[in-house]
Amino acid sequence: MKRILITGAAGFLGSHLCDRFIKEGYQVVGMDNLITGDLKNIEHLFPHPHFEFYHHDVSRFIHVPGKLDYILHFASPASPIDYLKIPIQTLKVGSLGIHNCLGLAREKKARVLIASTSEVYGDPTVHPQQETYWGNVNPVGPRGVYDEAKRFQEAMTMAYHTFHGLETRIVRIFNTYGPRMRLNDGRVLPAFIGQALRGEDLTVFGDGSQTRSFCYVDDLVEGIYRLLHSDYAGPVNIGNPDEITIRDFAEEIIKLTGTTQKVIYKDLPQDDPKQRQPDITLARKLLGWEPKVHRSEGLKITYEYFKSLSTDELNKVEHKDFAKYNRV
């Protein structure tokens, strides 16, 4: 039986990856320090004989007894609200964290896949974004702590691949959605649905002409699974190329939820990307992968999940003490 370590296991994507690898018959070791993750995302796995959990910060030395065949490094704040609150921790998990994961992979002779992001392209001047595009990133802007952490993570991973011969994979993840997203994490889809469910107007930043491309989580997990088992070490875009403006997306959410709220407009945040659409030619060619779930279908599933939350959860505002995580 193959054994896999998944960091960030209690997060949105990490928890779905735990589910997939358990389903595929793997022994799964989940690891998370629970800064942004939530144990409720994986509590259904605790009774499973092939699942174990480590409450640990990957920015510190990692020790996992026994063999490991694979490591998925998904530990990182991933939403603007989070990485603006904990910028130092975001940089540490993308530097110290990846160094520790790569060192562990080398020790265990394990293949490692890292979660990069479309944010490495910054506010792109090339559209759609191909893996060969180097990006347009402001390293000292408010988003730089996340963008540059991911860019460094890719560079470190390739260094281990070329210098140590480590088996590495890099997935560049574009906007993904589905059950277990946090309503208050600042990303556009849960923000819109949360506002609709609370009877609030939907907030669009800028004039709403900026675009996003939304991939349902099951499609993303399938792409990651195929990439892990491929023989390609370079970065691969995984996302849905079906592009939509934020303004039109807000109208879709209003129609989906049957609410009567209007759309209101606020100033666009600094360095917010104007366009975001993956070129998935490489994923189609290498992995035989492309998204299967249409946005209308995925949104219905996601909306039903959010509707099932309690009133307290819908209105919850987190008051975590993030200060301790930003200590150098």
C-alpha cells in the first residue's frame, strides 16, 4: 500500500485530496497547523484505518516515521484576507516549509508535488496564461508575500530536481471552488454567495470587467492526481478556461440564489489581476485532462453546501490571534 503525506490537509483543497487518496487505497498522513484549516473538513476520516493526522507547522522541522512514497505540499494561506493578516507566515511556509518538505522527500526517496498558483503570473500581460509566461508580479506590493512565496517555492523545487535528482511535480492552480470553502476568506465566489445568503448587496471591486476562470474542485483533484503520476517535472496549469467577468459572475450568483440584492462597486485593490484564464494545452497533451463539471452544475452543488451551514457559521467573523504566527 502506497503512503502519502499531504500538508495543509485540513484546508479546502487538502481535505478533498485526502478523500481522493483514501478512495484510491493509499495510506494518508495529513499534516496541518490549523491556522486557516479546519478539522471539521477531515473529521470524517479520523475513524478510517488508513488515515492519520499530525498537528504540525511545516515551517518547522518535519519528522514522519515510516516510509513515504509521495508528498503533496499544499500548506499555505491562499486567500487575500489570510495572507495579508499573516504575511510572514505565508513567506515562511513558501520557503522554510518547502525546504523541509523537499528535504523529507529526499530522505524518504519520495516523489513530491507542490501546489503553486496562477498568482505567479501576477497581473498578466499575456492572455490566456501559458506555463512559458514568466509573469508580471510586484514583489513589494500587498500580494507579493503570496506571489513571491509561490515563485520561490517553484524555484526551490526545480533546484532539488536538477541538483539532487528528486522526483518533483508542480501544479499551478487557478481559481477553484466547491464544498468546504470558507465563506469569509475573501475570495470572490464564497464572498458573493455569503452576501446573497445574508441578504447583503454583492460587492464588486473595480468596474467588474476583470475576469476569472472557475474550476470545480473534483476536476482540480483529478488533474492533480494525474500530474502526480505523470513523468513531467515542469509546471502545469490546472484550471477551467471558461472565462467570465466578475460583473457577469455576480449576476450569475444573484440568479442562482434567487435573491433581489443589487451589485455595488468599490475601489479595485492594489495589484488585483485584470485577467485570469489558464491555457491548459499542456495538461490536455500530457495528462489527457480537461475539466468536466460545468460552472452551472458546480455552483449548484456549492450553493447547496453553503445553504446547509448554520446561521452562526454564515455570520461568523474569525478572531484568531495571528500575531504569534508572524514572529520571525
